[in-house]
Amino acid sequence: MRQTNLFPKTRKETPSDAKSVNHKYLVQAGYVNQLMAGSWSLLPLGWRVVRNITQIIREEMNAIGGQEILMPLLHPKEIWNETGRWEKAKEVMYQFEDLRHKEYALSFTHEEIFLDIIRKNIESYQDLPIALYHFSTKFRNEPRARSGVLRGREFLMKDMYSVHATKEDFDRFYESVKKAYLKAFKRMGFEVRVTTAAGGVFTENYTHEFQVLAEGGEDTIYYCTQCDWSWNKEIFEKEKYNSCPECDGEIKKSNSIEVGNIFPFGTSYSEKMNVTYVDKSGKSKYVWFGSYGIGTTRVMGAWVEANHDKKGIIWNSQLSPFDCHLIELPGAKEVELTYSKLVDQGLDVLWDDRDIGAGEKFTDSELIGIPNRLVVSEKTKDKIEYKIRGEDKEKLYSRQDIVKLLKDKKTK
Ligand SMILES: [Zn+2]
């Protein structure tokens, strides 16, 4: 894509109300636009990043047997009354009345909606297990919406729900989701800590959060420097260990950002909503139930919090909105040919064809943060100068070699 056509232009000024790095850079570089506190439009660059995140998650959910669906966002009060959450979750839920005095909520999660689908569509143990997921919007009545895309009143999420005939089958699936989440986050380039936490308005059981260590994070976790043990602040402060309870290793405290959360519900929801199946011996039983979330817009914000420098964002190849940034400077030859050779290999190229100074082009390129930068100018002659965002070294390549290098990087 030619940068002359890219909407919007980058901004010179940082937004005055930006309290966090992701807010500052995502707005300045043109990834997102704020409507009001906690409410964001994803612009072309931001939507590209979220689509990349979504695709990785989709592949990993499909790999463990998840099937993609789409559930509605407008919910009748009655369904939330079945579990008592109309009252219990009042603080986070947007609730309102229409002109005929019927009450509704905007979705802040979908447990009740999923279980309603299930109870209308299963009969016996042979219909189980089932795992369904969707990517959609969540609404939360958030009084502190001030951390850029990390804490929204409206945000995108992948949420999956599963039901099982037995506890054993549920436990097996819960562990497979944990592994699939770790795989998805690893593919995205994150190092996450699986952190034990309390379930809030969701459950009285302990749940598992997937936390990214980041200075700008609003959460605090305690983790072992030797093994995988990690607890969030809320439950750690009740126990106050001096060393790791698993291996006696040193415990460290860190700010972090929660990017995913999984909940084991047992049969509590299915008892309240009467979601049953008939087992082998003909007895009616409650299904075992769990839910599994990843905030996709939040993942984008978390990446920026953990991967930036003074000049802007530093994407990796997996999440970047484009595979490479081709910067055309005066005197460059056959730029169009270079561009089409890259595109022919399936690479997504942002071609800076704008009629502005070299300095401004480099500044914008570093702000936007595409990992592979290519420069063509009078100086590079028939070669192409290649640099990785965040590194200092530049190297000259022939057109053929740079196309091959970038293609290999993408398919790796
Ligand atoms: Zn340990």
C-alpha cells in the first residue's frame, strides 16, 4: 500500500490526555482514535494488528476443537436473573430500559448466553463435549478508563465456553486451553506468566490469568524466578510467602498486564440455569462448564507497553500491520519494481511514496514501528538498505536477496 493513501497521517504532537505509552503511541502513529474515555475506533493500522492477533488465536482455538460462532450483544434481563448476576454484576454491566419499560444489558461476558444455546441443543452424553468461541465486543461500566486501549468501556475479546459430561473431561480440556493460550501468546512473541487469581463476579474458585510483565501495567503479580509459580496481588497478600511455595526459589514482584483469563466453573452455572444431559445409565446430570477469554485489543496495547522506545512502537513480524516499510528517497530507481516483487511474494508492504523530507519519513517509520525497514535512494543505487526496527545496523542487499530474506522471515 502506498503511504500517500494511508489514513490517517501521523501526528507530531502527543495527545495531551495520554497517561500511558500505548495511548500516546497508538494515537500519534494513527492506529486508533478515541471517541470518549475507554471507547476507541480501530483505524486501518490498528485493525491490521488486531486481525493478526485474532488469526493466531483462531488457529489455536480451532486446534483444540473450538468452533467459531457469533453471539448477540443485547441481552434480556431475564437471562441474567437466572444466575443472579443482574444484581451481582450491576457495577460493571450497562443496564437500561427501553421505551416499553423492558430491561436489557449490553454484554460484558457471555456465560449465560452460551449456556442457553447449550440447554436448547443437547440431550445426552454423546452430544458432549462442546467448545464454542467468538470474537466480539464487550461492554464494561469502567470508572477508570484511562489506560489507552488497556481498559475500555467497550473492547474486543475472544471468549470461548465449553461444557463437559465429567469433571475429568473438563479438567483435561481446561489444561489443553492453558497450553493453547501459552502457544498463542508465544506465537505472538509474548512471554506470559500463568498467574493464579480470584474470580471476582465470575466464580468463587481460583482462576488463571495470563500476565505480561510490563512497567506500565495496572496489575501486580508475584512470581518465582526459578519455576512457573505466580500469584496475583489479591491472593498473595493473604498468604505472604517469603519464598516460592513450590521450589523455595526467590519471589519477585512486578507490574503486569492481564491479556487472558480462564475460569473453571464446575457445575455452579449449569445448576442455576438447569443445563443437563442424560448419562449412560439414563440419569440426568449437570454439565461441567468453563470459560476462557483473551482481550484482543488489550493484547495490542500490552505489546506497545512492553515493546517501545523513545521513538515509537517496536512490532515483531507476527503482529506488525505490515511486513515491511519501503522508504523511497529522492533519486531512487525502480521503486515500483521493488514494491511489486515484494508484493508478488505475498508480503504486505507499506511504501512511503510521500513527497516529504527524509527526516520526516524516518521519524514516522520509527513511530509506526514496522520491524523491517527498506530504504531506496540515490545513495543505495541498485541496492536496498535494510534495517530492523530497534537495531542500529544497516546492511545493503540486492533486490533479489532482500525479497528472499523477507519472504523466508514471513514463512518461518
Ligand atoms: Zn518456584
